[in-house]
Amino acid sequence: MLYGIAALVSLVGLADSIYLTVEHLTGQSVRCTITSGCSEVLSSPYATVRGYPLAALGAIAYFVFFSLATLAAFGYRSTSKLLTPLVAAMFLTTLWLFYLQAFVIQHFCQFCLLSALVTTTLTALVIFARRTKQ
Amino acid sequence: MKRILPFIIIAVVLGAGLFTVAYLQRAASETPRTPSPAPSASPVASIPSQGEAGAEPAHALGNAQAPVTLEEFGDFECPPCGLLHPILKSLAGEMGPANLRIIFREFPLVPTHAHALAAAHAAEAAGLQGKFWEMHDMLYEHQKDWHEAFDVRPIFEGYAKNIGLDVAQFQRDNTSEIVERRIFLDGKRGHSLGVTGTPTVFMNGKEVPFESLAPDKLKALINNELAAHP
């Protein structure tokens, strides 16, 4: 049940990071515009890793999480073990990105914050799922 | 059935995700950026002829006969413009004035940026004393220092002093009609070319997609254009 909820929540993260990836690739929100201002966060050097948009890495992570959580929800026990290291890595990345936004770039981007919220929720769900099983 | 159902769900989500990426990317690339299609066959080597003229003479680095002209519509307060600045500067040095000409057009995004208009005024006022590019570099390179300042006037006057301007003259020019008119004309040219954001760069009259403004991609584009106009 908890894994099912986690899978659904990760879909929100997946949609969010897909949106950010496309925005990044097409330069829509990276440049400054008359109507919407500009994103200091997405145009910062921290938005890419070796030239790849960070949001794309997020999308892959959410998709892997979704797949593992779906399998776990359908009774594939072994995959639930993989969720713990994955969600731990995602949570640490989120903390680092939050730190960058708060103290280095000194601007927050709302879609990045949504992703942070989703990852935190997923971390809580995975911890809770492991606790209840034990 | 229950054993394969999760795999079906995963496959459906993967398919939907890939479809969304493809669809959104296509929708974005189909959004018309320029009102009229740029003529592809004509070998434009000077200032593109379409659109309003913009302020004359334009602020330009490099030879007027250079085969490649980059025309940047910029806002000194815009962070991605600040990031583009060192890229253009190093390309100008690398390609040389005989090959590459760079034009700067004022496109301050008001009211998105509180000080963009003041910065455009400062650059144009410096231009009246023949030091537009010195002020241009100063503004971009110290963007972070004035971006969040409450009053930018003393900061810009400091820059004026640093680059060797007559500060009293600079203060007078800052509010002059000629400065205002230049900014207005550049903005008018930008709007007539369909510019809605900064930085927007045209290479020989054709808009360079924002994602191609990365150093390697832009260099490759310029080299291609140089090869086409030997």
C-alpha cells in the first residue's frame, strides 16, 4: 500500500522534472523574458552536470524510483531493498540543491522546491514502509 | 496477469514520459520567434535588413565587412546575459575583428529588472564619450555587485570614474534625450524582430536558438557561417 502511494507521489516528481528538462532544453525559462522574469536558478552553472541538464537526471531518478516502487507494490519484495539507497541518494542531492538555492544562488525556483517536497515525501514513505514491515 | 501488470504500468509511464518530452519540445520549437521568416538564401553580411533600424550608429565591435555579425539584444541585469558576456568576449578575441562583428542592442526588461533601465542609460551615456564597451564590460562583469543594490547611481558613477569618463558629463548625459532615444530605438528594433527575452542573439539576421549559445555550439555555428561566406 505504502509503495503504491510512493509510486504515485514519484509520478509528480517525474512530471515536474520532465517539465524542467524541456524548459531547460528549449531555453524557455532560462532566458529572461518580458512577462515572466528569469530564473537565476535554472540559468546558473549548477543547473547542469557535465553539460547535461540536472532536471534530466532527476527525471531518470524519479522514473527508476517509480518502477521499483510499482514492482514492490505488486509483491516483488527484492526491489524494495533497492529503494532505500536510491531514495537516500535522492534525498542527499535534494539537500545539496536546497543549500545551493538558499546560500549560493540565493534564489528559489518553485519547480525545484516542488521536487524537494516530493523527494522528502518519498524518503518519509520509504522509511515508514520499512518500519512497518519490521 | 498480476505478475506482469507492474511491467505494463512501467512501460506505459515510460512511453507517456517520452511522448511528453517530444511533444513539449516540438511545441516549443514551433513557437514563432520572428514575425517574418528570415531570408535564407541571401548572403547577409552586415546588419540584417529586416525589422526596424535600431539606434544609429549601432555599438559594434569588429569590422563592418566581417562575414559574421552577431547582434545581441541584452539586458545588463539579466543573469544569463551576464553568463553570455565572457563567451562572446572570448569568441571575439579568438575569431578576430576581421571575421566576427558583435553588435549590442539595449533591451532592458522593465519591470522584471529594477535597475536594467538605469544600466542601459549608464552604458549609453558612456557611449556618448566613446566608452560604451568599457561600461558594457563593467556592468556585466560586476552585475552581482549592483543587481541587488538599492541605489545604483553612485555605483555606476564609480564605474564611469574607473573607466576614465568625465563624470559630470556622464551625469548630464544619463538623463539626456539622446540616450533615451537610443534605448527606445533599440527596443523598437527588438520588438519588430520578435524579441521577447534576453539574451537574444541574431547571427547574420537569423535568430540563434538559446540552447546554441553555449560556447562550443556558438563557435561551431560561427565557423559554419564563416565557411559559407569565404
